[in-house]
Amino acid sequence: MVTGVIGSDTHIVGNRILTMALEKAGYKVVALGALTPAPDFIKAAVETDADAILVSSLYGQGELDCRGFRDLCVEAGLERILLYVGGNLVVGKRSWDETQRTYLGMGFDRAAPPGTRVDTVLEWLAGDLAAREADAERASA
Amino acid sequence: MSAALLIDFGSTYTKLRAIDVAGRRVLGAGQGPSTVTTDIGIGLRAALADLERALGSLPRFQYRLASSSAAGGLGMVTVGLVRELTAEAARRAALGAGAKLIGAYAYRLTAADIKAIAALAPDILLLAGGTDGGNSEVVIANAKRLATSALACPIVYAGNRAAADEVVAALSGKTVIVAANVMPEFNVLAIEPARAAIRQVFIDRIVHAKGIDRAAAEFDAVLMPTPAAVLEGARLVADGTERSPGLGDVLVVDPGGATTDVHSVASGAPAAGVVPQGLPEPRLKRTVEGDLGMRHNAGSIVEAAGIARIAADSGASEERVRELLAALARDVGHLPASAEEHALDNALARAAVRLAVSRHCGTIETCYTVTGPVTVQHGKDLSGVAAVIGTGGAIVSGRSPRSVLSTALADAAEPLSLRPRRPRLLLDTNYLLYACGLLSTVEPQAALELALAHFSELDEENTHERACCA
């Protein structure tokens, strides 16, 4: 797992709680912390062979920072990596549904609205990773 | 009297220093040609004869230790995964081991890369990639590719531990030495084990492969490449020994004929409140600027510094500088004779030192976030080093060592560069750093005291006045 807060965003608390929960659940986590440029997530994921990248954004510019994130992953050979995003993603009067569509459209597998419980994220991860594994087995069979 | 003989098998000269170990003094120096292409012993015996002329008779040497940069030095190629991560860590390990880096590769090696590496014919290849338990696919693929190549040199593997068995199996036809990963965890640098492995391969195999052991009767051991000996010397004078303190953090600058080397012994950690970015920095760091060489790369020094600056600094016209450079390019062994040539050499050395130290030292920048400005640091903060030491002929034999060495200092015009602010400026007048690096392996206390007693302090008021610093 790779976690971090993207862009010029210093709001680290939520991301740190998520990181601790992931470690407690037995995942090996590379925590990049605050102020992390998008390419650094990808470089860390390549070198550590990560299964998922969990991106936080809380300062309202997530949409700009995350644009092209999936493309960067594909470029680096991480076509199949899971991408989650969470934080204060809704900007202005937009609804959550619309915001979620935007992020899923950018290639994120999950977008977590404000107030999402850590347990929910862990459930998503367990399910999505199992599904990936089943896919991979089917592909190799 | 216990005497030590310290030998540097260089690419041009075989240099000797004879040391009175107990007396902490230099008995004498000798020099002969480098004859590694024919028989290394010829140059060594010539140098010994030169030393004997200086001393009257040769003492019985208790230690006879050598370093070597002969026969092209320790040519290395490094291979890593992500360019800024394991590939960079591998590069730093190779440079720290005193290697001459002739190729650095990242990601998957292509057929063309393999061909290029075989053509480079390195003395050692350092293969890294993946954190421990991280990516193993690429490094295994690279090992398989290398296995099919014509490459005959030893391969040091310092990549993902989990892939080591498969890498060794893939490279079964080659000589493989496994060391601990240069990056065991993400963004954690651990280059010491790889450096030690490279050093061992150098002693066990490269010395023989280069024919240096043909003169083995004349010395006890070739311990390391000469740049590594200089780095060891720098470490010794910075850290001291268990009994005596050293100088504290130091920066060593060595503008040579082909490259300019910069060594730092300092943590380089950011000041309070400054956020570090990028790969952590090794405390012992060596950088080599391949485009800044006083002779072989004088043209590219001028290119990097700008001809206007060199002309202004040397007091010659741009046209005249071009003429002198062309003459240097034709005769790279040339020593300056006229006042004009001395002035040009001084300007070249000043530019080489300024650029090489700028590249070696870190920088800071201010990032504006919604919570206010944050200062971010890349590289090492060397603003607080206690001493800057100049070594090598271009500084030591130059007309004004202080004017050259002072270009290493922080400059108000470049406030974002973390260069030394108020260090002592010292001169390795007798070219002793390599010798003390070698001697430190057997007599660290004597080596330290010898070095400290022989550096010259460059006085601010008078460039030519050289006082002893210890």
C-alpha cells in the first residue's frame, strides 16, 4: 500500500489515521505523508510493488492534482494497481454523486466521501484485492 | 623508526609518500611514470628510486599500502529500477566506493542497453532494483538479460532481497556477489554493504585483472581505488579517532585533469522547520563531475561557466581564451608556464570548483501552501561545515589556492544554494589525504595526527601566507 496527501496539501491527520489502520490490518504501508507530488506516489509504488495507492486531498484542489493519475500509473507499468481517493473532494455546490463520477472517470477505483469510516475502506480493499486476484488467476488459467 | 610507504598507482603517475609513523611526519615523496600497460613494477621501481634519491636511503617499511586509479580506474555500470530511487542509490554506492561511473541504467534493460553495457566493458556491474519484498519482476528480467550478454565482469547484486535467489540462478554463468539491498525500505538508503562488497571485489579480483599485482613483491596490498582512499582520509579528518576529535564536518574539493571530485562528510540534515525532499543523503558522499576537468574537459568547463566569465576572470580576451583552450586540447599534459596560462588555469579551477560544489550541495526552495509558506530542501545542507579542504595539483600548485577554494563558499547572489558559509579553508599541500586514508586502515591515530599537522590554513588576509593548522 502507498498512502499520502497529494499536491500542496498539508492536512495529514486523516491520512495518518488511515495509514495506522492499514498497518494494524496487516498491510505493509509506505506512507509518503503531506505535500506529495503525484509522480512520487507512482515511483514509490513501482519500487515497492504496491497493490494499491490511497490518495488523500483535503484542500479543495484534489481534482486538479489527481487529473491524469491513472495515466501516470499506466505509463509506469502499473495498469492493474488499485487507486483510491478520499477527503474533501466535493467543491462548491456539486453533489457527491457528481464528484464521485468525476473521480471514477479519472480512473480511480473508489472515491470516499467525507465521513467515510476506516472500516469501510478496509472492506473495500479486501474485496477489491480478492477480485483482482481472482481475475489474475482466471487470466493465467 | 616505523616507516610506512603509501603508493598511489595513478593513471599518469605512480606517486609515493614515505611516512615516519611514530614521528607523524612525511619523510619524503617520490614519483615515477604509470606503467600499467606494460609492467606496473617499472613505474613503481622508478618512483622508489626517486624516493631513495630524496632520502639518501630507503628505510625498512613496516607498511606498504597502495591505492589505484590506474588502467582507467574502477569502471562501473549501475542498474536500478526507478531512476530517482534504486537507480540513484546504486549510483551513489558506486561513487562512494571510488568507482569511475561509466554507465547508469534504470528500469528494464533493452537489447540495445545490453549491447551498450558489454561495449563499455565495466570492471564491476552493480545490479539493484526493488525494495526488500517489493518489485522483483524487473530486476529478475534484467538479470536474465545480463546472463545472455558477453559481459565477463563480476556482478554485485544489491537489490530486492526476495529476488536474490532467482537473480543468482539466472546469472549462473557469471561471477555474482550478493550484498544487502541499497534500498531495503522505500526511501531508506543503505549503501554501506554494497560499498564494502565493491571494495572486496576490487581487492580480490580487479587488482589482479588490471595487472597491478604483478608488482606484488614491492607492496603488501592494494586496498582500494584512490578516490575511495581520499574519501576515507576525509572521513578520518572529519570524525577523528576514539582518542582525538577531528575537524568536524568537512568538504573536500579535488579538481583533476578529467573530472572534479567533491567529497563531503556531514549529515547535511535540514535546519529546524525545513522539510527534506527526495532520497535521503549519505553522510559520506562523493560526486564526480565528468564535464569539469582542468585538461581533458577544459572546454566543457568554459561551456558550463560561460566564456565571458572565464575571460573576465583570467583577464584575457575571449578570443585569446579560445586559442589557449585549443592549445590545451592538443596537449593535455601541459603545465602552465606564462602568467597568462597561470591566469587561465586559475580561472578554470575557480569555475570547476564553483560548479562542482554547487552541484554537490543541496538547495532550498519555498513552496506556498494554503497553510502558508514551507521551506523544502533537496540534497545536503552543507552551509555549516567546519572546513573546506582543497587537494590535487590544480589547487595546490596553483598561484592562488585561496582564490580557487573560496569559490566553494556560499554566495549572496545564490541564496538558495546550501554551500559552506564560514568554514576554515585548508590546503592538502603534500597530497596526503589518500595516504592518510590508506594509513588509517592500520594506524588511524597516526594517520589523523599526520593529516592535521600537514594541512595549511589559507589565511584571509594574505593568500600566500600558509600557516599550520594543528
